[in-house]
Amino acid sequence: MEFNKFNFHPDIAAGVKAAGYAALTPIQEQAIPPALEGRDVMGLAQTGTGKTAAFVLPILERLIKRPRGRIRALIIAPTRELADQINKTIAGLGRQTRIRSTTIFGGVGMNPQIQKLRAGVEIVVACPGRLLDHVRQGTINLSELEALVLDEADRMFDMGFLPDIRKIIKHAPSKRQTLLFSATMPDDIRKLAHEVMHNPVTVQVNLSAPANTVTHALYPVEQHLKTSLLLALLKHTDTESVLIFLAPSTAPSAWASSWRRPATRHHLCRETFRRTGGRPHSTGSGAARIGSLLQPTLRLAASMSRSFRTSSTMIFRTLLTRTRTVSAARAALQKPEMPSRSLPAKTRTRFGALSAF
């Protein structure tokens, strides 16, 4: 099925064509029709399924004939990277509509954001922490909001943003369209949806299956053998770049000092978690062949702890926690079966956005 079935405004259709969109993805096919009708929509789909266009296009269609200079749509995302990505999608699909959008997130000054808000925008893409700062300071007006989008709601829950979201929603009109997208549906997200949505249409796309490009592996290992096992996995893995996450208690520089292969370089990235967002403070060499990025993963560690009911330190992508020998793990690499198949389905699904070596 193709996008032209929706009969978008010509300016929006031109943006769709310029973006190279042709066939609809399953989430777009299911979510766009009720969203165009003004219904509340709860979409259960993973990242990479095309859900951004599934809410951006109905918003553009809704706003294209509305008066300008007022915030009509608010999209809340968990990270500045996702907020930037969504804003770029809006700019691309709405390039001929003259609908203006801006991003709001922490780690940068508030004054430039305030200036853009005062200049007049119709769509705001924001992270919860900094958005709440603007709400408290009265530098953003949500009184004429018509559409609210909560993107990757489960990630915002994992990062502890739900209280902020509830406070923000109190400043929005009760009569509005609400779209919520999430890869999983924990009880707290389901409760939030019940609170803020009215008779939503639920669409679900491959909720129980990880992306087909993702594999998982769990290697239990004794604490003192973790680094040795990780280096062995790197040595036997044919890959150009690797992203490594360490728990906050692990010193990235200490790990990096044990990696002494002359043909590889690494880049260290440390971050202190702030609810308002912020740039990680990084040290080390630039982009590299191995390209190891080491940073605390508070949200992922919390997610792992809930799944395994333990507080053990986790190293993601190799997902190491306790086994007897490195040789046993090396032998596991030679087996056609992935060890993660013995994990509960809920646990495997929670790691669906992570790619293994």
C-alpha cells in the first residue's frame, strides 16, 4: 500500500515524494488513518518501523490550514538525539508547508530556545526535563495545543521521566488528540495511557519479536574474568566498530588501558546522567576502527536488573555476568544456537533494540 491513498495536502505529498517514501510500513498503514480522523492512537512498535512518519504526517495535515504562530503540536521524546531526528523528519516532510518546528532539550542554553519560541513555531519537539523548565518559567505556552505525542514512552519510563510528563500534561488542554508510541507496555505506561487518552485506537506491529537484524548473547562469567572474555570476543569478532556500555561503577579508563592492540584505537565517552539532558564529557582519541564508546547506562542497567531480578553489573552487547572460564564462552561462540534462546521471551524482547557482536 502506498502513501498516495491518504490524499494528503499537495504540499505534504510533495514532501513525502521528496523524502523517497513509497510503500507504507505496517505501523504507518495502521496508525495514520485513525490519526487523520483525530482519534487518539496507541502504537506498539519498535524503533525503526517508520513510526515517526506515522505521527508526523497526520500532524502536518492537521496544522496546514490552521493559524500560524501558536504551538499546536507537542512531541515529547526521551533523548535529544531522538528529538533532533524527529525535528529533521518534520522539516523534510513539511518543507513546502511553511510549518515551523523547534527542539527543546538540556545541555544547551535556554535563551536561544526562548527566542525561537517567541518568534513563533507550530510544532515543538522536546525532552521532558528541559520542557518542564520552560513550563515552570512561563517561557512556553501550551494553551492552544491540539496534538500531543509521547514517543518511546517505555524509554521515558525507564529514565524516570513519567512524573515530569504528568506535570507537563496538566498544562495542556484536556481537549486534544494524544498519540502514544512504545515498544513495550509496562503497567505504568498502560496506566498513563488510561489517564491521558480518550478511547484510543490500539495498533500493534511485531511487538513480541526483536528486529530481524538483531541477535543477542548472554555469557555468564566471574567478575574478574569479564574483561578477558570481552577482549576474547572482540578478537574473534569480524566487525569494524563496536559500541561498549559499562556500568557507572566501572572505570572506562581502566578498561581501556587493558586494550593495547596497536592496530586499534578507542574513544572514551563518560556521562553524568541529568534529567534535563546534556552533552557527555568525552576524552581520548577520535573516531576509531574499534570505536569503543564507554559510558554509564543507568536506564539499561535498571531494565536489566528488573528482568533478571538482580543488581549485578552488566556489560551490554556481550551481556556478561558470571561463568567459570573464558574458554567455555569461546566454545559457546562456535555453537550455532544463541545462548539467549534460553532467556524468557520478555527479557529477549526488552533487548530488541540492542545489536550483539
